[in-house]
Amino acid sequence: MILKASIPAYGGFTIARDDRIIFIRGAITGELVEASIDESKKDYSLASVRKVIEPSEFRIEPQCPVFGECGGCHLQFISYKKQVSMKEEILLDSLKRIGDIEIQLLPALTDRDWNYRHRAQFKVSKGAMGFYKEWTRDVVQFNECPLMVEEINEIFKKVKTLNLSGIKEVHITYGDIPTVLIKGSPFNEDIAERFAGIDFGGIAFEDGSYRGKGYVSLDLNGLRYTVSPWSFFQANWDLNTKVVEMILNELSPIDDRRVLDLYAGAGNFSLHIALNAKEVIGIEENVYSIKDGERNIAINKINNYRFIRMTAERYRFRENFDIILLDPPRPGLTSEIVKKIIEASPQRIVYISCNPSTLARDLKRLKERYDVDSARMVDFFPNTYHIEAVTFLHLR
């Protein structure tokens, strides 16, 4: 069928209308394409482009030879400037349609669109190493990934030459040194020996055991930030440092402020805040992130930061806070947490989101007591459909 792609949608789709709504993979807004239906639902259909009849001026040649087969990227055929504007359009639509919030976005925060990732989670199957083909468990092989920093690509080439039997995933993190997390096996001396000949500063396993160094160090705007292979961190580190600086500047001055970081990780967004605030409390459930965070405050001689290991849902607001930082997982905030935040009534809230839909839903709940000061898209994952955003709110 012939379709006209109209507006972008989350997930790497554009929307067209026939007798129903059709979500098209592989089209750019404004293009006329020939598409075939992949799947029909009750209220909509999913389709894929078979031929571009009238191409957009923003259509480009994908840089990666396995693009379209590998499930890691989705937007390589779109110029980067257009990717950013499409993601902003999706974010604005979510805020208005779901959150009933009309706002003009601040300029998007961006950095490099290639070679930006400091962590890769490679899959292993039948001796092959790469990324999954979309919607399957079939591993797509390649020589290098254009999203990774060059140091990871060089190590990846060496790891591919190893005997990978007994391994399901290989996670490589690069900071001051490279480390590897081997998934699919507890500590195994034979597997460790296979990786020992490659220049890894640390070789870690799922059970928390490791050989060598158990973390990497990165520069966080003058602070030393450490993270272990078992902890989450923002893989687009260069852009992450910009976001940290932006949040600090927006909140300043914060002298004598008490701050709660409700999904603290190892303190990424709040370590710098602690240098100026009266006190920071970080709530985090991952034991490895807590260890990393405590190492970070010790290394940087920060004395007014305290980590508490528990889920955000279990934390009881027994103290008053001036500022709350929120960086929840993709499902966003539970109703219970929103209720606790409203009852605690901090003067300001910073919400870092990785899902426009749940962000809009949560902001609508918070509108009971809060106004949205600003919102902007943060492109942590260029050439993919993922959209992150930072919003600032104040108590009415």
C-alpha cells in the first residue's frame, strides 16, 4: 500500500492514516512510501517500508553495514538534526496529550552522534558475539559498532577471537581502564583465563566476584566518579557531564539546602550538588551502586552525603527536603511515590526521565501542587528511538 508518513511516534515509527492508524517503520515525516502490513491490531496496524517513493531531504545513507538487521539502532537513515527535532516533537506531544501540559521546550542537549557509548552489552549465542536482531534472540555479527567509543571497538575485536562457550553476555565498560562483566556463569577460572590475555583492568562475573580491579574511573566535571560492572551508569558520558552541569546551574544557589536523590545510583546527578548543599541523602536499592557511591564520596572527600539502601517505594519521608531529584526507571513513578512527594512538598523537583509517556503521566499527577518551569530533550542515545528529558518543577 502507498502511505504518507505524517508525524513521528515513539519507538522509531511514523504515523500514517488509511482506514485506521498505521505505525510505519523506516519512514521519515513527509515521505510517500510503499509499505506492507507486518501486524494488525484492533485499533492500529504496524507496517514496514518496502520502497521510498518520495524521499525526505533528511534521508541519508546508514553508516553501519548491519543497520536494519541489528536491533541496536533505529534512526541511522535520518540526518542527526532531524532526529533531534523528531524526538522533541514526540516529547511535546506526550506532554500535551498525556500530561495536559503545554510548554515550549528549551534547546535540546546533545553531543556526539557517533562513538559516544562507554559501555556495550554484547550478546553471545552459538559462539557468535554481537547484538540481537530486533524481536529475536538471533545474534547479528559485525566488526565494530559505530555507537561505541573506539576503545571498546578495539577490545571487542579481540574478545571475538576467544572461545566464548559457557557465556551468554559480555559487557565491556571503558573509563580509565576497560573492565568486562561476563554473564551466564558464576566465577569460573577457565573463563577468566580466556579473558586474561586481553587488556582488561578487571574481569567480573554475575555473582559479584572479579579478578583485578572492580571498577572504572571517569571524570565528572572535576570529581572522580567510579562505577563497577554491576552498576548502571550513563553510557554517553560526555553528554552526561553536560547534564550534570546544567542541573547544578539551574538549581543554584543551593547553600543550606537539603536534597533527596530518590534514585541515586552511585551519585551521578547529586555528587556535585553535595559540594554546595547542606546535606544530600541518596536512596538506592542496588548494593553495587551503593558501594560505588560510598567510594565516590570517600574519594572526593564529600562529608555531607549519605546513602541509604532501599527502594524508593519503601523510603519514608521523615525529614524535610528543599529539593528532590528523580531519575526513575522506564515505568516512571508509582502512585505511592507521587503521593509521598506531594505530602513532603519540597520547593523544587528535578525529574530526569527515559520515557516521555510515563514522564507526562507523572507530571500530570504532580500538577496537583507543582508547576513545570522548564523541559528539554536530552539525546543520550543518538541514532536510536530512545528519548530522555529533564524537567524542573516548583511548588506553587
